[in-house]
Amino acid sequence: MQKRMVTQRKEQKMAEAEPGKREAYENNAAVRQAGVEAHYSAGPGPAAIPAAHYFVNLIMESQRSSSTPNKLPMARPGTGTAGKTIQLLTNHFKVSINRRSITDAYFYQYNVSLAYEDGHPADAKDIGRKAMNKVHEIYRTELGGMHFAYDGEKSLYTIGALPSKKLKFMVVLEDSSSNRRSTSSNINSSDDESDRKRLRRPYRSKAFDVEISYAAKFPMNSILSPSHGRSSKQFQDAIRVLDIILKEHAAKRGCLVVTQSFFDNNPRNFIPLGSGVLGCRGFNSSFRTTQGGLFLNMDVSNTLIIQTGPVLDFLLSNQNVRNIHGIDWNKARRTLKNLRIKTSHTNAEWKITGLSERPCREQKFLMKQRNEGPDGGEVVQTVEVTVYDYFIQHWNTRLDHSANLPCINVGKSKRPVYIPLELCSLVSLQRYTKALSPQQRSSLVEKSRQKPQQRMESLQKAIISNKYDTNPMFCSSGISISTQLTQVEGRVLPAPRLKSGNEQELHPQNGRWNFNNKKLAQPTTVGHWLVTSFSTHCDMKRLILDLIKRAKMKGISMENPTSMFTENPQYMRESAPIRVDKMLSMMRTQCHQPPKFILCVLPQKKNCDIYGPWKQRCLSDFGVPTQCISPSGKVNDQYLTNLLLKINAKLGGLNSLLNMGYCSSLGLVSSKPTLILGMDVSHGSPGQADMPSIAAVVSSRKWPSISNYRAAVRTQSPKLEMIDSLFQPQPNSEDTGIIRSALMDFYQTSGSRKPELIIIFRDGVGDSQFNQVLNIELEQIIQACKLRDEQWHPKFMVIVAQKNHRTRFFQNGSSSSPSNVPPGTIVDSRICHIRNIGTSRPTHYHVLLDDVGFSADDLQQLVYSLCYTYQRSTTAVSVVAPICYAHLAAAQVAQFIKFGEFSGSSSGHAAAPIPQLPSFHHNVADTMFFC
């Protein structure tokens, strides 16, 4: 989830940059990171090494002029025909464009700068849109009567040119402390106009200088024809303008705007999650270019907001306490900072900067008081008064609870402004950005779930209520948007054939199969194994007896455990690393021979702090595969079978195998040595800006099998999406990168054969990063191959898988209510991107490069088949297994890092070295330890 958020934020920032600067934006950031920080490696391979300059050079190459030949994503060679035809509806709404309206018209881009009267830039996020709304309200004549779309930051777009290439205005906005009407004045206006518009400034208002200057223009008709998947820069700019018009349209309706998602202030859309947090249902809207032309893609979206209402009620709910005496005010100070409130005595909005150190009846401030002097004149005196007395005497306000509570500070540290807490209420639609508890996450998923019929109805209501046909900029550009979902034709591929033990066939139905009365395809032997328990609620003896009995039924030879260890109760209150060390120390003392496997019982299922230290010590220090469990309630046969699937895969066995001869694509990868790579990068959570990113690459082994994998995991700079450790050349002509170890392992386990085909599945990158995948990551892989053998030229295929998309399909069958589509549904026409090969469940696959020459049918069947090779379960997964494994490896190794040492935002000081991950023990380095 967090990786998806980071990629979205990065793409949004790049998308809103000025034309000509977007492509270099991320590359420049990556160069800065790679150039000043040290990168370290973990997993198979040598210990820590400095970041190779090769990665920096690749990024610099990608920034050169267009004369430098760069790899570009390929165009689609065709569509598939295999499978049973199915009629579907999708949440894409057809966009019609009046060609006459845009034939000679241009989008104009202008830079916007806002500054205070003293020249200092006004960077506050909430100022820009207010200022530009005021400019449009007051100076419409000076703007030539034109409408504009403002992105909320530095850019403004119009249809046609403004009267001048540079315009300067002054606007006066109310400060948050005043609810009086603001006024404005125009620097360039005539004297008569100035007299008319330059009114007396209201109390506590602020003046801003607004400068609008010409930046670029591009023809509007560029939105009509993207060129075979290689969209021109003008086309991308035009689509970005249309998306900004959507944002402006939503902002003027009073919506909370989060990138391309919009949320109305309607209590019916709020989902209580507990602790003062609400889920808020809204909609995500953006324009998409497809084979069938331009569409508006709209889908349901959710965000988190703060509970509105009295601040005291929020604090009681947030901290789960019954009365104000139980509130932790240090925690409250952190929670409330930067939230917006409205006061009941003035109806004004403020931003919270902190809490007072003393309670309301003791917190004093200096107040100027006018009194009559001895001679009858007015005398101004400064008196000290408490906040409590001031509000009772001067505002005639009743305060029932505030006397012994801190005050809210809405001023600055040197000039505080205190308000009693009970007079303050939180305003609506304020985002909540902290992590949810497991219970809150579960509640959000459960309460926000919609059946297909409900989702369709809500989308159709939203497209109508938004009234895009009344938007003046859409009208000016000749754009009209249909209010009906688009009908498309899909195909349902047949499920691949699977084999279990004794060559018995498995018959998947609706993406599922089972091992009832069947043995595993390649069962392993579990000998000399241990059981450790950190839990006091598990009947271990009964669990082990049932597990051994079930293992025999599945063909696994599982002996009785050599020993069972239960944690000493005196260590249960110690920190997790100490508890793990004590358990391992007890094991070493009583066991004279290292175990082959450890089954570990944890005290809780999710977010157990023992998990990370335990995995690290077992995998890195002792080289012992380990399976963690936390059974709750009665353990049934299905639970034991799923547990055995993971244990068997970790110890080198396989649970099911693909029948490699049932389709030509599988025949090709089984006849020619084929290396399959799955690549993923995991980033830190929000609020952990210094947390290193974790890059994981899994690679297939033991060809012709495509079910065996190993993993290599490295750390890299925080938020860096491109993997920088694939190729790391050293002065002695050696390579310490990830790909070298993958190639060597493939050679050693595949009959001394080098791969002739290398198929790369990349997860977690957005459309704007496709070129970097080809010119940075693929280039590293090619160079790693060349270093092994200059005469070796394998063929490459690069496929990007995107799970974070907004396309949804509905099966409009014979029944009255639509349903979800069946597994194996492929849509590769009309609403797909020109590079998309289709959708397998909710995943979009983009083919960036194909040297192999797969047909559309063969490639789609290969991708779908790989969704059935996931060894951890008896269901088809929604994305190919190599990517699932890469994600598992990254997530598991991320637990090795002590998160507390890297949390918090970046400080402006020199970047700290990236921490070195401990290397995997050679006993587990080439196993599927991540299963």
C-alpha cells in the first residue's frame, strides 16, 4: 500500500511540473540520492560496498538530449483471440470532442507566483487557490473574461491567450482569525479602477502580490491522436490540463481534493472507524487514452479524515478514554497540531499550532485596557489577565470544562493566541495521515466494500451529479462526457492444467483447486526439527500431532520434533530482541546439532514485534528455515494443509506443477533456457521519510521448471524506485550486483546452460517511469550479461504489472444484477492502453519490450499460467507469482530493520548512510525462505 502512495505522489509532482522539466525531475532526484549516499547490499554476495558510479552515469545518460538513442516502450503488435467471449461493462465514460472547436485553438500555460507584500513567497498550501479564486472574482475584466484551471501550486491553464503575457495583481484575503469580507486592488489598474477596488483593508487581513506570466502553449488538437502508444509530449501536456480542469471543477464545489480523487462534505459518505477517524468515500476521475479514443475513468475512492465536531469529543474518542481526566495532553498536542478549528464565539477558522503549558485558569497574557484618567482623558494600561477570566468577562462566555484544561494556541510561539478548548470544533474534511490500527484497517475494508451493482449505481449517480457538461472550460474545448458505462468485449481464458503428486491432474474451478485425497507434487522430508512457542494460548502437543498426521496424507515425511521450547515467563515483558535471544540461547544449550527447520508459535497474528528479530536471527545467523504461526480458535484440516504448503516450499519441495505442454508459450520457455525475474521495491510508511527502500529481485532456477525461485534483497535510498544494485561493476572487473548472482545460480542449477530468454516482470512503477525501466534497469541487466560473456546475447522481454489502477469490470449477465468477472478474463481492446496486453483479475500488464516475439495469445496465456504457480495457496493469485514472491521477500526483510532508527522526516543535514542488511546464511540464500 505505502509503495503505491509514494509512486502516486511522485507521478503527481512530475505531472504538474512545467513542460520540459517533468522527465528530468525524477532523474535529477535519483542522481542527488545516488551521488551523496552510500548503498549497501544484503543477501547472497559480498558485504557492504559504496554505490557504483555506473548507476549515476545511467541516469545522466537518460537526461541527455533526444539525439541520444533511448529505448522506448513498444507498440502493441496485435490482440488475442483465444478464450470464450464475454460481454462486460467498464467504468470508462466515452469522451466526445468537437473537432471544429479545437482545430486552431491552443492550451496556454502560465506560471503563477504568490508573495506577501514584503516580497517573501507565500508557500502555504491553502493560500494559492483562495488567492486565484479572488483574482478571478475581482479582475475578470483584466483577464479578458477568460476562465482558467489552476493546479493549486505554480501553474495555470487557459484556452486561448490572456490579454498580456505578464499580469500583476494584488488581492487581500482574510486572515484565518477574521471572518470579515476581504478586498483587493490591482497594481496595474487605472486611478478610477483603483479607487473603486482599493477598499479599506479589513481587520487582520493579509495582502498578496500575484504574478501570472506566460510559460508555453500547445495545440488542443493534440488530444485527438496519440501515436501508437508513443504519446507526444504535447499530447501528455493536453491530457494533464484536462485532469487539472477536473480538479478545479471539484475544488469549486467545495470538495477535498487529493491528487485526482475528490471527496464531498456529505455525512452519508463517512465511515466511522473508531478513535476519532472516519473513512470518507469519494471518487477518482482522470482522463485515459485507449485504443477506442479518449475516456474518463471514474471509480470509487476512499481516504481518511478527522472526526468533525468539538475538539474535546475528538480527543476522548481518539485516546479511547471516558472523561477529560484521562486525556494524555502530550499525545493530544502532537495529534492536534496543524488541524483547523472553528470557534463558536467568533465563527472564525484557525490552524492549531500547539497547546498552552498551563491550564486555562492559570494561563495569563498581557492585554491593553483603556481607562479614564484623572484629568478625564483616556489612559491605556497594560494588565495581566488569565484566558479563563478574559473569555468570561469580555466575551460573556460560559466555560464549563476549560478551567483546568490547556488552551489551544492558534498563534505563533512568540505571539501566542489562546482559545479555551471547549469553544473549538474541528472543521470537516481534514485528512488523517497516520497509520491505522489493524482493527481500523479491517473495519475500513469491511465497511467500504461494495457489490458490483452498488458500485455501478454510485458511479452513474456521480457522473451525473458532477455536471461536467456545465464546466466552462470543457464547453470551450468542445468536450462532452457520456454518462453511460462503456460496453466492451472480453475473453475468458481456460485455466491451465496442474499436476499434483503421482502425476495426478488438478482441475482448477473458478481459480481454485484443492488437495483432497491427493499428495503434493514434490513433497519434502522434515527431519530434526524444533518447535518454539512465545504464546501461552496454544495447545502445541495437539497441534503437532495433527500436523504430522496431515503431512503424511500429503506425502511429506515429517518426523516428531526433536524438542519443544516454551518461553520462560520471566522474559515476556522484555523487548522483542531480548526475548528472541533468550529463546535461541535456550535452544543452543539443549540442542547439540543445528535443526533443519523451526516452527515458531507467536503470541499474536499481526504486527507481532517478535517476528522481525526472529526471522533475522534464523535466516542470517543460523541459516534455518522457519515458519511462524499464531493459531486462533480450532485448527482445522484446511489450516494445516495451508501451513504444510508453506513449509514444503521453504524446504525445497513443490506443491503443484504446471503442465508445460498445454500451450505453445509454455512449450517455448520449457524448450529454450528461460530465466524469469520478478522485481519490486518497498518503501517506508508515511512519516518515515528517512526509512531506506527495500529492493527485491526473485529469479527462477532449476530450468525447465518455472516454479522454483530464489531472492536477493538490497537496501537503497529512501523513496528511490529504480533499482540501483542490479549491476555493480568493480575495479577488478568483477560484478557485485543482484543479476550476477541470479545468472550464476541459473547456470549451476540448470545443467550449465545460460538463459537464452530473460523475461522480466516489474511491479510498482507508473507510466511516467516506463522509459527509466528500459534505460536504467534493463540496461544494468544487459551490462551484467555482457560482463559474463561478451558473445552472449539473450533475448529480453520486459513486462510491467500495475495493480494500482482504477479500471473495474462488471459482468452484465442474464441476471438482473451485474457480477464480478470470472478468473482469467482478458480485455485487450477498446479501453486498454495501446501497450496493455490485458487484465488478469485486477492487474494491468504493459509490455515494454519483446525480443522474443510472443503472439498476444501466447503471452496472455503465459501470464495467466504464472498466476497458478504460487506455492503458498490453492488459489490463482491476481498478479504473476514472481512479483508476489518479490513483494514477500521485500516485506519480510524490511522487518530486519529497526524502524525507530529511521523514522521521522528528513532534516536538511547531509544524508545518512543507508544501513547494511545482514546477509542471508548460505543454507537459506537459495531457498524460497519468503514463502
